[in-house]
Amino acid sequence: MKIGEHIKARDPKIYEELVKESERQQNSLEMIPSENFASEAVMEASGSILTNKYSEGYPHHRYYGGNQFIDNIESIAIERAKKLFGVPHANVQPYSGSPANLEVYLSLCSPGDVIMGQNLTDGGHLTHGFKTSVTGKIFKSIPYHVKPDGFIDIEEARRLAMEHKPKLIWVGSTSYMREFPFEEFSKIAEECGAYLAADISHISGLVVSGVHKSPSNYADIITTTTHKTLRGPRGAIIMVTEKGLKKDPLLAEKIDKTVFPGMQGGPHDHTTAAIAIALLEASSPEFAEYSRQIVRNAKALASALTSKGIKLVTGGTDNHLLLIDLKSFGKGSGVFAQEALESAGITTNKNTIPEEPSSPFFPTGIRMGTPAITTRGMKEKQMDEIASIIAGALEEIRGYSLPENREERHAYLEKAFGELRENKNLEDLRKRSEALCREFPLYP
Ligand code: DSN
């Protein structure tokens, strides 16, 4: 892909890094499940003259002049979001997923209120009340968990909800490979008098394509980032459902007021335009087929990996995401696996697994997903080859083990990573990954 000539002339240092990053994206298999490749149209809007404008307020109610065209752009984005997700209200201004979720809290809760979300090391998101997030500090967070088999423990969630009576419950997470039980959570929220917010950031592309159940009949509020399976720019949307408006007719107004002026200043108009374009793209039959292929690819990859003796949390997947359980490779072996896979030309991320025996920074799993490689046009046949590369790369981490003594870790990991980068078998595997990338070029 051509990288900006103006950047080259103005700032050769940044230009050089951009070129290298472009080559990295082109020549390796991007399998972090939250990443994707936005279309050229989305990127054009993101990098457009719209970045020059201030537009505090909402369409036709702005604090600055000159917003007649921005009003149209934001109104189009809102209408497309409402139609695509089947909701009566959408706010497209949140800067990204974490601010969007905080805006939901600030619309519904007061400091000290009890909230519930899926525990971070069980696949939940930081903003669903984890202790290191501001959401876990301001609110009293009661996390629910997954069972040892990796499926959400609904009975525990119900019991905790009835005991602690949270004001807000989150359903949705960043590493859950099964369909979310929206209906069950809706019942729990009703029983204990909580609001239910569905954070569908990971699966929103699948939801609008009908590949994953929609939470619109079950949740009061839905949040999503726009850059994952939805394949748009980096941004977010907060939506209020019919159910939410029935529960609280002022809910939409509360959300809008919290986003602006409560938490944010001027919306990022270039992102709003890019979101509008992504929503248009996501409403096409081609996008629905793309979403179906994401899941077919994930299932094909899961079955190929399993047949090679690689253990997956829950034994497989219903969506775009897989979580490899590396317990048999040793505690904390996710760090070696991530490095070995990267040397083999596959980008993934180390991740905690249910009943994690180590820690989030040195976890015992690898999370991977198929949205980005499916955007390149890869199908089931390529998943077999990718599974073989992954299995080969994992063989290369045998023999490495995370030192129990924390002080020894830095030097040990530096040495291990250096060896993995020089490893000949991984270099051979990398050539196979690069061959796939050449066959399925990005931005051809
Ligand atoms: N960083 C995102 C993910 O990888 O799932 C969540 O915010």
C-alpha cells in the first residue's frame, strides 16, 4: 500500500516506521482477535479534512458554527447504527470502548454502587470492574467467573446478583469463544433490579450479520467499539434499546448528556464519518458472508488444532476467537508461545485461561482469532496450513519454563526470546506464513 508522500517529505522518521509497520501488516498473519483491516474508504475518512473541525453538541444543537455538513455526517452515522443494530437510540461520539463504558457507568451509577462483570482473568474486560481499572476503584465490583470448562457460570452470576443487588451488570468480554447468554443475564438483571449492559465490542460484526444472537431484545444498553469484527475505524457507539427506554424513558438523554458535556469535548468528526462508512459496508450481503466465513474459519482452525492435540478452552468456538490452553507446556508459557508464533510469522496475544495458574502478564494461554485473516480472503483450506504452522511453532517452546523467582525472569526471558528469534525451524515456518500472505495480499 502507498504510504503518504506528504509524510515522507515532512517527517522521514515517522515515514520510515509507517513503511515498516505496513510491511509487517502485509507480511505476517494478523491473528489478534480484536484487530482487523479497515477498508480504504474507512481509512480515507479517518485521515480526512474532518479532523480540522470542532462540533461540541449533537446534530443541529452545536456550540460552534460551520457544522452544517458535520450534522449531516453524524446524523447518517446515527441512523445507520440504529437500523443495523435494531435500536431506537445511538450515540456515535465515544472516543473508544473504555470511555464508552465509563460513560455508561456515569449515566447509571454513583460512586460506591455495586456493579458486576465477567472477571478479567476469566475473559472479562478491564472496564467491567477490574481492580486496576478506575471502574473497579470507583464502584464496588463483584465479578462473576467461568467454570473450569470455560463456560460462563450463570448460576454463580445469579447467586452473586441476588446477594449483592448490583445497579449494573455487564455481559460481554474480550476472550469468550462461546455465544453470550444474553437471555439468562436479562432474567438475572430483572430479578435483582439491575440495568443490563451488553458490551459486544468483539462480536458486533457477527451480530449485525446475524451470525451471533443480538442483545437488542435483552439488554438495556449496548456498547461496541467499531474497529474489531465491525471493521471500521477506532471508535465506539453506545446504544439504548427499546427495553432500556421502557425501563427508563430518560436513558437516552442521560447517555447523551454524559458523553457530552459530561465526559468528552468535541467529537472526532473524521472518526464519525469513518464509522458511517463502516456501518454502510457492514449492511451489505458481502459483509454478512464475510462474517459467516470468520466463524467457519475459526471452527476449521479449532478442529485442525484439536486434531493435533492442542487443547482449546471450551474445546472449540462459536465465534471468531480461540483460546489455547498451554497448561501442558508449563505455567506462564503464553509468553514463549507469543514470541515463537511471532517468529513464525503469526501475531497473537498471550492471555489468561480459566483458573489461570500464573498471572495476566505471564499467562498460560494464547488468544487468537480469524477476523483479519478472513478480510484477506483466507478460507478453511488456509486454516489447515495455519494450524500446522501454529503446532510447529508450539513445539519450539518445549524446554522453556518461566522462572518461579521473579528476579530471574527478565534475564531468562531475554535469552529465551533471543533464541526463539534465531530459531531455524521457526524461520522455516515463517516462510510458510509469508507465502500465505503473498497469496492473499492486503490492500491489493
Ligand atoms: N484490547 C481489546 C482486546 O484486545 O480485546 C479490548 O479492549
